Amino acid sequence: MTHCTCGSARPERKCCGPILAGKKLAETPEALVRARFTAFARGDLEFLVASCHPKTVCRFDPEVNRSWAEQSEFHGLEIVACRPGAAADSAIVEFRAAFTSDGMRRQHHEISEFRRVDGRWTFYDGKRPGD
Ligand SMILES: [Zn+2]
């Protein structure tokens, strides 16, 4: 059994696969973080754009992210913490994503806010811890 690209213990068909294929909605903000990580690994910019919040999607530059994704190798995702956000239908997820770019293994540590729009979780905004 091969584990999902996101680094979960589940196979991709029971994890990010159906979400990226549009067959299933991400049921939790954590599931969406995982699906977005796998989308980066696959270079699926369409999914990344589609899963942004309508208000903040303009801040996501598909071309910049595409070239970064193509030049990087993605190793896995670690969910550090999940908690409800300040507003209703909002959640905060802290995660670390491991990847290699420019021949160096790096870690992206981010605290992201997710908001639910019409029953669907979307990525609202992200910041580095301490920003
Ligand atoms: Zn996954």
C-alpha cells in the first residue's frame, strides 16, 4: 500500500485523491490543507485556485506558485495544530510542509486560516508564525 502524497497514513484514494478529483469535498480544514499540499506536489494549480476563498483568491498567483511547485520536490506534511477561528465557520491550522528546492531540503511553517463558504472549506489567508 502506498501512502498518500500528503504524508498521511492512508492511501491516496482514501485521502487527497477523491478531493482533488472533485468527487468529494474536504470535510475538515485539515483535509483541505492535505489536499492543497498534494495539489502543490502534483502541480494542480487549478485545485489550488479553486480552493481559495473568493475574497482572497486574488492574492494567490498561479504562475508564481506553478514555477515554485515545478522546481520543488514535496516530501510530506505535518499538521501541528487545528483550532476553531475567531469567526463562525472559520478554523486555524498550523502546519509544516517539507520540500526540497534549489537542492536544499526546507520546511515551510505556516499558520493558515480557513473559512467555510456555502458549506465548503476554503483557504482564506496564511502567515508565518511570529509575523
Ligand atoms: Zn492525503
